Amino acid sequence: MRRDKRLERLRRSATDVKPAELRTVLEAAGFLLDRTKGSHEIYVHPDRNDPVVVPFRKLVKRIYVREVLKAIEEVQE
């Protein structure tokens, strides 16, 4: 239930998203942290070929939030 609420919040407003929120949503969807390179975290999923790269700063930009949502939707289908 909580995971669904977080996803809906991200879909409604892709701005002002904290890195910890994205991390929680990715991990709940089955993504695993593969490695960290500088300020970027790279997540992989067993059902997806492409990794998801997210820069973790104070607030995550909208384009990265959209990429995360797209990746989660691909995995859930």
C-alpha cells in the first residue's frame, strides 16, 4: 500500500523528490544497487537489460524521476 502511494506521488509531481524516496521506490520494485560512481547510483533489475542511473544530490531532477518511473513500469508489465 505504501509503495503504491509513493509511486502515485512521484507520478503526480516529479519535482522536489528526495534521493532517499527514489531509492526506496526502486528497491521496492526489485531494483538492486549495483555500484556507486561519484554522486551517481546505478541500479539493475534481473528482468531489465539497461541499468538505471540516478544522480543523488539534494533534490533529483524531473528527468531522472521520469526515467525511474519508466523503468519501474517496464518491470511491472
